[in-house]
Amino acid sequence: MNKIYFDNAATTRIREEVLREMVTNLADVYGNPSSVYKTGREARALLDKARVQVANILRADASEIFFTGSGTEADNWAIRGIAKSYKDKGNHIITSNIEHHAVLHTCEYLEKNGYEVTYLPVNSDGIVEIEDLKKAIRPETILITIMFANNEIGTIQPITEIGKVAKENGIIFHTDAVQAVGADEIDVNAMNIDLLALSAHKLHGPKGVGALYVRKGVKLEPFIHGGKQEAGKRAGTENVAGIAALGHAVELLQNEMQEKNEKVLNLRNMIIDELLEKIPYSRLNGSREHRLPGNINISFEFIEGESMLLLLDMKGIAASSGSACTSGSLDPSHVLLALGLSHEIAHGSLRISIGMYNTEEEAKILITELEAIVKRLREMSPLWNDFINKQ
């Protein structure tokens, strides 16, 4: 186990209070929530409570919350479901080129099945330009799906403006908010969001549980056929203990959001400032202003990110070189390439994602160790030596 954990964008440590509630419910509330007897009604009550808790953090109605097995499932359901439900209106979808693969691969699947997808570019900070969005709209556009905040570079999109454009043009708007829930204020009505995906394990809850918000009146094809669970939209006996844990985690986070985010933001700014000052030929990727409080993505020229991760791991520090979902890939991040970075610089990038349990002492250790690691790797790098000799 790593002593210092800075990979909270990949997954978070489950809170003790949430774990206790989950274990208790697994043991004691084992009834099927679709049953009419007492233990079934107790299980149903846990689902109803969690639905309200999730709805509250989104400023939504409990009837608009549907539980899933993950954020990825929620994204898939939203995009594929809208594509099928509104196919009589059109076959065009708009997204961005820095989306999570849960969105990109779903769009690619739809392209193979008769749909057309426009992948909007982003500026050097990773932000979609509203004018580009407006120009991409066609009469047959049925869905805009743009993430709330990017999982690799932490850039927050102009969601309110995107929602306004979607509403003015009568287009459904879906956002992947897996990284944003609990890190930014979300009001689905004020932002004109029609569908929103979230995941428990990014919120100090358990893995294997997510949720999809679906605005009343939006038609959505069922994702799994079978029983009548989740208002007939997603068949299969619900993961009651996991869903209750999601609800509890969301409620705790909502009550502590401002305090937690201020702490995380202070650590983030300290780490960014120190690393950019102490390590030459480094750059912050993504917007400094429009950024998740706990996200840092920095490129260090002349070295390779995987080596940094391994040396950090030897020091008991966990971080990432990008999305956890692409950790087995040797290709540079599609997000960083979209910002205009070269393959070489993109390969030398590190994602540091800060969570509620990180401390200032851990941040200082990270800075010290990373400064030494970059120095060591550059001394071993022919690219660095060639660069220095040319100076």
C-alpha cells in the first residue's frame, strides 16, 4: 500500500462512515427491494433515501435519479438511449475531442450504426469554444454531450453556456460529471442539463455504483431489459448496500464541500507553484482559472511519465500519468494532444489529484521527491544531454 496517495481522480478511499453503513446494510437489510414484506420495504426505503440524497446535490427531483453500476454505464445509457429514443428527429451528435472514453467509444459505436458525430476541438486550456458549438449544430442534431470537468487536466467547461445553447436549439444536453460532483456546485435546472452521470467511487463511496440524472420529459430507452426496477428503465435487483453508501457519501460531501474544496485548492496551488518554480522546462496543462480544485497535470520535458510513476511508487507515492482507464496504453493522452502538445511532451506528463485526506506534509514530500526524480531522469536522458550541450 502506498503511504501517500495522490491519485484521487482514478478512485478515492472509501470513508469509514460510508463503509460502516454499507457493511451494516449488507448484513441486516438483505431483503429484495421489490418485495412487499418488511425486509423488502426496508431495502426499498434505503433506495428512496439515497435517491433523495443524490438529487439534493444536483438540485434535482428524486424521481429523476436512476441508479447504475458505474459512471461509464450511466454515460453509455444516456448517449445510446437518447440516440435510439430520438432517431426519428435526427442522427447527429455533438461532443468534444477530450471526452472520457466512456463517451468517445460510445459515440464511435454509434457512428458504426448510422449516426454522425462532430468532435469539437478545444483551445489550449482544454475549453470548448461556444461559437464552435453553435456552428456545429444542424437541423438533425439530437444530442450534445460534453463533460463537466476533464478527468486528466481538470478543466471545467462553460456548462451553463452550453446548456443555454442546447435549450435554445431544442437539443438534449448530457454531461459526464463524474469528476465534478462534490468538486463544483451543480444545479441541473439553472444549467439546463438534461442528463448527468456520476460515480460513487470518485466521492469516497464504493466501486460498482453510479447514477444517471434524467430530466422529467426526456425520453430514454431502457438500458437493461427484464424486471421493472428503476421505474422500468434498468432491470435487475438493485445493489441496495452500495446505493445506500453512495447516498451517504454524497450527503456527507455536500455538507463539507466548501471546507473540503478550500483545503484541496490550497494544496493544489502550493504544489503547482513549487513544482513550476523548482523544476525548469515544466508546464501546467489545462486552465489555471477554470479548474477542479484537486487536479494538477504537469508536463516535464525530456523525460517519460511512466518512469516518474515507477520512481514515485518506490518512494511510496501514488500518482498517475493520465486516465486510469487507459493506463495500459502506450499512446500519449488524447487530451494532451488536443491541447497542442507534442507526443514527446505529452509522454512526460504527470497527473496529481488531491483528495480530502491529503495533507500539507504529504504535498511537501511529493514536491521534494519529484524534484529529485525529474533531475535523476534528465541526467539519464540523451534528449536532455543534447539539449544542454546545445545551450
